[in-house]
Amino acid sequence: DVEIAVDPEMLGKIFEELVTGRHDTGSYYTPKPIVSFMCREALKGYLETQVPGEQNAAIGRFVDKHEPDDIRNAEAVLNALRRVTVCDPACGSGAYLLGMMHELLDLRQCLFQTRQVDNKTMYQRKLDIIQTNIYGVDNAEFAVNIARLRLWLSLSVDFDGPAPEPLPNLDYKIEVGDSVC
């Protein structure tokens, strides 16, 4: 028996290749480093407004380098990360949704660095982020389905058991629609 996994990043690249007329619709695959940079910049700006007692430099080191040493009130930062709402109004295949999920996951885990995190805990954190923090809209139904699948695949790799549970209904989280109109 050989265990084979599908990388959620590969689905984004495959989606880009399958999209016809992408120049007309503006459909492009955003490279992972750019997604990560944009997510981190958004989180820095968010934390600077939500946790006013923290120094901007400390927030920058925390978000960019995962160094929480200079954070004065880790509980306030964690609470801000738990209540952030992120919406990608043109989510496509979900690159930014996945990028933000991973950034939030890494930052939360960084605050808990003194504890060991097992797969079930990692799974639960990802599920919490998917259920409470990220939203997406795209006018292409195929793209929305790919985004949902990528989130499920990212979640399922951390499931500890014989078969991963189905992803909760994301119809109200990642929707088909035109956010421009």
C-alpha cells in the first residue's frame, strides 16, 4: 500500500490551466510567496488596530518571523486572531483563503509554542479557522468548488483516523456570486 496525497497548491495551478478565456476574466493563479506576503501585511495592519497596546515593530516580528517574544499581551493578540474576519471577494480557486488559513494557523501555533500540538489539535484549529474566519465569493462555480476542495484537502491531511470527516457545509462561507455588482 502506498499513501498518496493531493497537494492543495497543485489544484490551484491545475485550475489556472483549465480556465479558458482567463485574460478576458482576469483569472490568474497567484504564486504562494505573493499570497503569503499579502496575508501577512493584512494581518499586521489588522493587529495594529485591534491590539493598540502592542508596538508595531513587535507585531511585525511576530507576524513576519513568528517571534512572539516582544508581544506584551499574548492573550489579546490571540483573541484578535480568533475574531478576525477575512473575505476574498474574487476568491477564484482559493489561494488567498488557504494562505490566510495557514498564516492564522502558524500565528496561533506560535503563541502556543510551549505546548506540543498533535494532529487532532491541528485539525481542530484549521476547522475553527475555516468555520469562523474566512469567507470567499467568486462568479465561477467551478472555481468555488475547487476552493472548497482545497480547504477540505488541507484540513484532511491533519485528520487522525481511518477516513477524514466530510467538510462542513461551506455554501454560506464560499459562495458563487458577483461581488462587483
